[in-house]
Amino acid sequence: MKNHKNAAMLARATAVALGAASAYVLAQGAAQPTPSERAIEYRQAVFKVVAGNFGPLSQNAQGKIELPAPAARKYAERLAAVADFTRDAFPEISREGKTRAKPEIWTDRAEFDKLVADLNTQSRALAAVTARADAKPEEFKAAVGAVGNACKSCHDKFREK
Ligand code: ASC
């Protein structure tokens, strides 16, 4: 009788230990993204920083929020800096996976690169406007609009809805 009881207890303890071990293995698996997943996560992080800095500029240009000149300059400089990161955020390995990036990015690379270059050009132009004390509100609005158009023309062509 005692032996049966001990055997049952041992079986239960073993089951619990195995359960914990497989949960650990699964958790480790989930915590290790594939190189493709890593590349896609990285890209999405870059675009989050793009949006996080363009957002306030766009809202200010639309009269939705106040933005003191030094803050506008800071956001615009950061936008221009991170826009440069977008060039390198579309490696071949990031083509397959949970992404809205269309395959045409990799088959029509010259056109895609042109639109990315335009984002960079317009972001630097906006930063230059915000760096000038004599910039007129119309100039600022036009420069923000040009960045927005650069975002949109690439999204329309190369991003899934
Ligand atoms: C944004 C944002 C975009 C662009 C786009 C401009 O603020 O997140 O994707 O502007 O909407 O047309």
C-alpha cells in the first residue's frame, strides 16, 4: 500500500516537472525570433520612431496641437535622422512573414529606393525649415505636407492596406 502511494506521488511529481520543463522549452522557443522575424520587428520599430516624430509635426501643421519652435526642430531633426534608417530596413530576409510590406519592394527595388530617397530629401528639407528662425508658417506647412506625401506615395504603392 505504502509503495503504491509513493509510486503515485512520484508519478505526479514527475508529471509536474515534465510540464514545467516543456513550458520552459516552449517559452524559450517563443523568446527566440527567427532572423526574418527580427528583421521585420526592427523595421516596424524604425517606422514607429518615424511616426512618433512626424506625428506632432503633422498635428501642429494641422492646427491640432501647439508646438514651440525648439520642439518642432527637435522632432524634425530626429525624423530626418531616422528616415535614413528606413533605407536599410528592407533586407531580402524581411520579405516573408507577418508584414504589410509588399513583395514588389524586392522586385521593383529601383522605384522603391526612389520613394525612400524622397522621404529622406523631404525630411531633411523640413528639418532645415524648422532650423530657420525666419521660416513662415506656410513654409513649415508645405514642408510637412511634402513629408506626408512622401509617406503616402510609398504606402500606396508598396504597403498592403
Ligand atoms: C503619418 C503616418 C503616416 C503618414 C501618412 C501621410 O503621420 O503615420 O503613415 O503620416 O498618413 O499621408
